[in-house]
Amino acid sequence: MDNQIFCADPQIWLNDDDEYSTVKHQWDKSFKTFSNLLKIIPEMNDTSTKAFTKMRELRNKIKSEIVTISQITTNIQQVQDKLEAAYKALQKTGDQKNSFANYTTTEEITIKKPIQKDTKDTLCTTHMRDGIICHENCQLEFNFESGSNNFISCSCMGQDGKCKVCGCGPSSHYHDNTEMVTETKTIEKVLEDIKAKYDLADQNHKVISNHATRFQESFANLQDQANANYDKILQLCTDLSKICSRFNFVDELHANIENMRMDARNIQSIDIRTKAESDIRNLETFINGLSNRIV
């Protein structure tokens, strides 16, 4: 279309027949072209417009997923830091538990207990608990009861009527076939102050262990999310390439991929950083392949 009629001085062609004829010819030609366009436009399919809209949506989704991966990478590093701190705390509380684990000690005690004998002895109600036998294998008439003068005739009694062994009178004596013997036992004694420290260390160890477990679960979930986002990006790129085979993914996503590389450099864990860099290389290889299809 020639629009010089709108930008030229009318006096140039109004008073010049040859110039007027040329301008009129160009005007008629332009008007005819414009009329033809008005006829063609209503007949055009709107698919191309929808395709551009879809392309814009896919492009925005791809960039959004890349931003999401960058945030997930940051979150992974934060969780990794907490997980490493939890592991160190577990080691510390574990060492504390071990240092306080021996909160018991053994102690030997002496006890006295009665045993049965085949013979009867003369015993004193006051001193029998001390294991004193006033007259062993006494032959007096067997009497289990004390409180009588029956034992005045026992050989343990002296001329003063007192027992030569315990010093008590006959009324406190009796016959029995039991004897108090001394026995040594080893018992376990709890050192309460050490036990309290052990219990505290054990409680802290369990709490930190639960935290570490949750951090491990969060870490695994974030890794799964990142993998899912990468898969989604690959699918979105594939869908976009089907609509526009000449879409230059390298130019479009170059800045985003560089940002992803910068995020990966901030990762302190070697294993996590290696995986992140590998994922970025795989994504870059994929979009390079799509861009290389451009002819």
C-alpha cells in the first residue's frame, strides 16, 4: 500500500496532470488492496492467535517451574544444614549417654538368716540374733518356750545363775534347732546423680533423633519435588516445541539456567551439589536438542 498521498503537499499533484494521474493510480491500487484485506480477514482461522496464547502460557509455566526448582534447591540446602546439625547433636548426646551409662555400682552387704539344724541348742532370746549359741547340742528336756527356770540346770549357767556365754538369766533361754548364720551378698546400687544425667542425655538423644528423622523425610520430599519439577519442565518444553518448532529455548532460558547454576554453587553438600549440577546439564542438553531442530 502506498500512503504518500497523506504525507505529500496536495499542491504538488493537484495542479500537475501527470502527477495527479500517478497519485490517483496508487490510491486506487491501495484502496483495492485494503478492500481485499477486509474480505480476507473474516475468513482467516483464529488458530494462529490461540497458538500464540498457548505458547505464552507454556513459556510462563516453564519459567515458573524453573523458579520453583531454584527455591527448592535453597530449601534443600537449609534442610541439609539442619540435618547435619542434628547428626552432630546425636553424636554428642550419644557420647553423653555412653559416659553416664554406668550409673550402677555393686556393694557387698552382710546379712544374718536362720538355718535348720539336726540338734537342739540352748539359745538366748536377746542374743540369738547375734548368732550366739549358749549351749550347743544341749541334752536337757526339749523346750521351745523361754521364760522359766528350766535352764538353770543347763551347763551354760554359772554358779551365780547367769549364763556364762551371754550373761542373761535362765528365764531368757530356750531350746531351738535353728541357728543364725552370717551371709555376704552383692547388691546393685543405683547412683542417682549419674542416673539423672543418663536419663537427661537419653531424653535429649530421642528428641534429636525424632528431629533428624523428620529432616530426612523433608529432604527426601524436596528431592522428589525437584525431580517432578524437572520432569514437568521437559514436558512443557516438548509441548511448546510441538506448537512452535522454531522456538529458541537456548536464548529464552539461558538466563534462567545461569541462575540455577548460581544456586547450585551455593550448595555445600558435595553429593547434593553434584546431583543439582547433573540435573541442570541434563535440562540444558534437552533444550539444546529442541533448539537444534530449528531449520
